[in-house]
Amino acid sequence: MQTTQVDVRHGLINFGIGQPGFSILPTEIIQKSAAHCFGRLDPDQINYGAEQGDELFRESLAQFLSPRYGFSVQRDELFVTTGNSAAIDMVCAMFTRPGDTVFIEEPTYFLALSIFQVDYALNVVPIPVDEQGMNMAVFEAELAKHQPKFVYTTPTYHNPTGYTLSQARRERLHDLAQSHDFLIIADEVYQMLGYEADQPPPPAMAQFTAGNKVISLSSFSKILAPGLRLGWAQAGPELMERFVTFGKIASGGSANHMGSGIARSAIELGLQAEFLDEIKALYRERIQVMEDALRTHLPADVHWEKPAGGFFFWLKLPDGMSATQLSAAADAHDIGFVPGPKCSNINGLDQYIRLSFAFYENDQIIEGCKRLGKLFHS
Ligand SMILES: Cc1ncc(COP(=O)(O)O)c(C=O)c1O
């Protein structure tokens, strides 16, 4: 039986896995929500579904998002997707042709990179990130040389660094998108996964959708269950028109009508809200466990910032140490992580590694950090 797409061979602790662990996946909530959804089934729910996605689901989702995004979300701005991976693929199909230029972050979410480079043959220009998100001086210098179709960014609790784009940079980026006519594809999958109540992130990039330059993407993968294959794109009216007339949607209707019915029930029953609060408390604790274990077991010249949200620690290795070499030796210690160069389209960042605390429970996090410590000292 295939249980997962990731490497979970017996004995290995693979901090490279950036998805919720099995003990977190909410089988009971999905059972209750599906029973509620199917208990009130009418023919419309087993029809194709409106191109934009079921209106009642979008209304529930808008109400769920508004208090969590920090502004009022309208159902007419929401479009049902089958998750962010599929939505990224869709925006590439809609807005690019092979050889077009897109800007990405350096580092970036490595699986998006393969959609851009391998699947769509795009010319990818990396923009370095720091603690405040994308370096806007470099961005503007690259903008003087290229006309990107879009910039792909994970503005909040970035994968892999955990950094958050400041509000000032968000505004600057949006001004540049208006003046230089490019789109901002904001992957906001971690926006609602902030763990420090006293340090909320800036409002989602979806705050700018009215200008028709921002497409905000998010998904139920990190806040409920990846297997639902359900997400949403948020966009202003001009861009929404592109989504609802996209060929496969015009032909097939809602991207995930049944899944959206189950999620609507989860929201209406209050289960989604409860679960989000529960996992936020759990991840907050895991971060502290990983933070303490890393401080105990790793050499003092490994550096990182304790993340305030998202799924990842981003570690800077001591001078002269290579993430690629460390990664090659890791398997023998039954430990795994993502080496920095995997998140770079220019094979950079060999002094960094990404660790996720989302997949493992506290005792395994501690054991994994011990193994990591041995690897560093080997
Ligand atoms: C930044 C980012 N985007 C997208 C995804 C995948 O999203 P989905 O499951 O909605 O396809 C992930 C999952 O790791 C991610 O970290």
C-alpha cells in the first residue's frame, strides 16, 4: 500500500518532509464533515459545479478567511482550485509561453521551481531574500533588465526560510507590479499558520487583489488535509475572468466540487476553526522542542532564527561546511533534510539546510536533532 509520496523508510527521521504528520491528519473531522455533506446531498452537489466553484462554499470560506486575513474577503474574489501546486501550474499555463521570464525567490519552494523550469521551460530569475523577504533593491535592478510575466513569492512564513515579507516591501512590490505590468503570484499557504499571537504577520497579499495584479493562492493542505486536493485562488475581477474561462474549467466546471462540499461542512460545523487552533498550538510546541534540541546538540557556530510560523527551520552551517556534502553523509546516520541548493535555481545556498518540524512528534524531533548533532561532529 502506498501511504505517502515521501520517504519514510523504517528508522529514518527525515526532516526534509514538509507536510503534516500522520498523527495530525484529522480523519474524524473529515468523516464528520463528509457525513454532514453527504447527508444533505442534492443533485446540484453531484453536478459539474459552477466554474468559479460552489457559491455556498465560497461564502463560507470568505467568512472563515476574513478575520484571519485581517480584511474582508468577498466570495466573488474566490476561485476553487485543486491546491496550490495545481494553481501554480494553471497560472503558468494561463500567463506564460516557453522562454518567458519569471522572478522567484532565492531560496524558493523547490517543487514550484520544477514546474517553472521543467514543465513550462521558463527563464527563471532569482531574487535573494533576507529576514524582511525579497531584497527589493535587487528586484528593481533585475526589473531594469527583464520584463517578467510574474513574480512567484511565498510572502508569509516562507518555504524554506520562514521569513515574512514586510508590509513596506509588500506595498513596494505591488506598486512595481502596477508600474511595470507584471503579476504577483502569492503562495499564501502558511498565512494562517502563525504561532505567536503577539507578532501577527502583515495582512495576506490578497489585500491588493483589487488592482488586478495579485493572484493569492492558498490551500487546505496545511490547515486540514492534503488529500482533499482543495485550495483557492483569490483575485480581482479581470483576473477572475481568466480563471473561469480557462479551457479545462470551461469544459469541466468546478475544479473540485465534491471536495469543496466537505470543506464547507467542516467550516460550517466549526471543525475547521477548532482544528486550526489545535494545530497552531501543536506546531508552536514542536518549534520549541526543535529549538531546544538544536541548541543542545548542534555546534554553536550553526545559526538560525526561531520561526514564528510555517513549517521550517533554516539553518546556516559553519563557514567551510557544505550542505551537499552533509546531505551525502546524512543517510548513514538515519537522518534527512533539504540541502539549500535544492531550493536554488543557480545551485547556490550550499551553506544552508531546511528542517521541518511538521511531520514528526516531539520525541522523534529530539532524536532527529541528536542524530543531526552526531552528523555535524562526524
Ligand atoms: C510554498 C508551498 N506551496 C505549495 C505547496 C503545496 O500545496 P498544495 O498541497 O496545495 O498543492 C507547499 C507544500 O509543501 C508549499 O510549501
